[in-house]
Amino acid sequence: MSETFYNEIINEHNLNPYHKHSIEGANFTLEGVNPSCGDDIILNLKVDESGIIVDGAYEGDGCAISQASADIMLDLVIGRSRDEALHLADIFMRMIKEGITDEEKEELEEAGILESVSHMPARVKCAVLGWRTLTEMFE
Amino acid sequence: MTPAENDIRAEFPLINSNTVAYLDNAATTQKPQCVLDAVNSYYVNSNANPLRGLYDLSLKATQAYEDARNAVAELIGAASDEIVFTRNATESLNLIAYSYGLHNLREGDEIIVSVAEHHSNFLPWKNVAEHTGAKVVYWDCEPDGYLNPDTLTGLIGDRTKLVAVTHVSNVLGRVNDIRKIADIVHTHGALVICDGSQSVPHMKTDVHDLDADFFVFSGHKMYAPMGIGVMYGRRKLLDAMPPFLYGGEMIETVTKERVTYAEVPHKFEAGTVNAGGAVGLHAAIDFVNRYGYELIESRERELTDHAFDAMSRMPYITIIGSEKSDEHMGIIAFKVEGVHPHDVTAIFSDANIAVRAGHHCAQPLHKHLGIMSSTRVSFAFYNTMEEVDRFLEVLESIRSRMGIM
């Protein structure tokens, strides 16, 4: 049997997510759904006057990839500005859909491990759910 | 492997050229060489537009198409003029809904739909209800998937015009007693629309024994090509129904003022038909008859029992529907505690095992049973015990591979 995609990092974020809970004072909320698979997340962000994401969390239900990806995303974007978050989401989407440079991948930090999803067409929607929701929220 | 098993598998080119354990047969089956050859031979030797030309080739094409209709009629115990070719079961059900439903139902009428229906035997009726003012009434199953006729008796009444029910659920795998249901429905002067998509490929069916008023199935779930399906309807019902699609080869005469429609079944087959598909279905029926339902059923029973028994003993596995293996007709939908069905299916896929994840186009049933989605394994008689063992071995490892100890 070959190695599956379900490595320790994904499993850890899925089983023990750091950001899967409710938060107080969120001023950006959006639900993202993949109707065909039933993945469903509600993303909540708290953005201050200077446009910095000071806190964020998600709630919902879905496969390990959708849940872990959202958790990893929040690790990355909390403490950054809206524009930085959008920039990272853009890199992430391109990583999954067409490919990115090594420098860009470094910017994604841990989220770079999801690159192998680009070879799994059935799971692309799961991996991008959180990032797509973040982008829609800010655009 | 017994010699018989080798012989069966040797007939399927995809199985021979691929190491996949194909266990998603409720979605579609693989195609034997004899079916592919029959379709090919039709286009090589007999192709012309059926039912139109007077020259030899067109007569040959017509003959091949009508022979296929006769084979279908014989398979399910109907008369040939009660068999209408469609694209698939979904189109068959839509035909009944658009032609019979929209023209015969009115405000205040009720359509009873079992909660176990595939969306294709629910959404067309919802549409009829929205257009006519009729009401869809749900017939809920018991927690183990049993559609209790007593529940139906409590729901049915003078307002009931139609009852839509599947012969075998594509999630539960349970065989419903259509005859008993039809007896109740007919007492109230209503009609039974029965979905045979998951029964015809796996068991002997006879529309008169079932006493269904309409009965539909898809060719592709029983070794035929995709794009050919069947609608059976009682002749007197078909005669009274208006056409579904309008166009070529469904008329007798057309003038600017007046149209006379063709006799059934051609009234319902507007446009150039899928003769190649019908020929493929004919070959698939011959294929099924060559091995016989007895062999098909006994092999699928062995495979199902083997999987079911092992799965029942695994902690953290919940089987959807009956706790008895013999109430699963080659279909076992299940949950792995703590693991999303999509992850379950992805791990199977990684091991080159094809199973299905999701709601299987039966969201109301999943909701009724209190789950979002499930994973489904489904067998055809070309599957082997070795494939079931491969499936079981991976199933046992799933939780640990997801990091759950």
C-alpha cells in the first residue's frame, strides 16, 4: 500500500484543531459549503481598525482535508493584515490549481504540505474551502 | 478462484486490464466484451436511422432496436408495447412525472414518496406538486430501513393518487415488498411507481408479480452502455398519456392544423433513438440470462455475507439499515466512527479500491437516519472474495491511518 496523503500534520490538525471553536466579537463571518460532499465551515474573523486579523476561528463539519486546511490557514493568517491574508490565499489557490515558485511556497509555511492535493482532483474542493471562504469574505 | 469465477471475470476487459477492486456497482457496472461487441457490430453492420427508411439497412436497424425491446419485455414480464426506451431511470421517472403527473394531478391530491427514494424518484414528484398544487407526503422508514406497510396504510387515503417507492434502496440495499405495497395502493385507486434500478441487475423481476403500474430501470447498472434506460407502464395508462417530448418519429400525421400521435411506445420516443444503446442492453440481458439470476444472486449473496459478517464484528463500524445481512441486496452503506466518509473513500482509493462516499443522491434518507453522509460498498457477481478481503483489510486500518488510536 502506498503512503496516503493523511500524514501526521493533517491528522493532528483534523483531530486536535487549534482554531475550531466560537469566538467573541467577530466582525467578519461567512459560511463556506461544498454541496456535493457536505463539507461545511463557518469562518469567523475579528479584524481591527488597521485591518489586522487579530483573532479567528472556524466551526463546521467535513472531511479531514477541509478541516485541517482551514485550521492551518488560521494559523497562518492570524496576526496578518487583510491584504496579506488575501495574498496568501491567492498563492494557496494557485499552488493547488497550477503550481507556484519555491519562494511562494515558503510564504505558505505549513500550508505548503497541502501541495500534493493538486494531484487529487477529487479533493481540491475540500482543500480550498477555507481559503475560498476567506477570499469571498474580504473581496 | 473457482473456474466459473475466472470465466466471468475474463468477460470484462476493464477488470482484466486493471487491478482496481471495483466495488461501486450500485453506481454503474463494468461492461463485458459481448456488450461492447454488440454495440460495435450494430454500427459496423446495421446502422441507419431506425423506424424511418424503407431500405434494407434501416429495416435492419429497426429490427435490432425492436428486438432489444422484446428482450426487455421478456426480462421483466411485460408486453413489448409497454416498454419505452429512455436514457436512464431518471429520464423514465421524469417522463412519468411530466406526462402522467402534470396532466392527472390537481390541487388537493397527494403523492406519497418513500423516504428511501433516490432523488430521481423524489424531485420529479416535488416538481409535479409545485406545478399542480398537489402535496408530497413522506413515507418514513423504520430505523433499520424497513418501509412498514402499516405506516403506508396510515398515510394513504382518497386524496392519494401516486405512491413512489423503490424496489431496492441504493443505500439500504433492502428489498421492499412491492406486491404488498401495490395491494394497499390499488385499494385506494392510486398508482405505484416503482424504481427497479437496483433490483433488475441483481434479481428476477416481473412487473405483473410486483403489480407495479410503472416500473423503471437503467441499462448501465446491469452491464449495458450508459445512455439507455427503460420505462414500463401499463398499456392503458400509456395510451391515455400525452407525449413527453415532441418531435420526429412520434407522430402518425402532422398538418398545420392537426397532429395525430404514433401508437405507444413510439409516442414517447421522439427524435432519433439510441439504437446502439438498445442493442447493447439486449446483449447485456443475454449476458445476464447466460449466467442466470440464480448464479448472480448466490455469488452476490456470498460476497455480501462475507463483507457484512466481518464488518459487523469490527468496532467503530456502523452499518446503515438492517442488522441482518440477508436484508442487504449486495449493498452495504456504513460509517467509520471519527472519520469522515470522504476520507474513508480516499483511503480506499489510495489502495486501488473503488467505493462511493456521500449521500448517494438520497439526502432525505440520510437526514431521516440522522447522518450527513456515508460510505457505500456494492457488489456485482464478477467481484471476488479476494477483493472483499482487500476491502476489509483496508477498512480495519482506516482509523489508525487517520491518527485515531
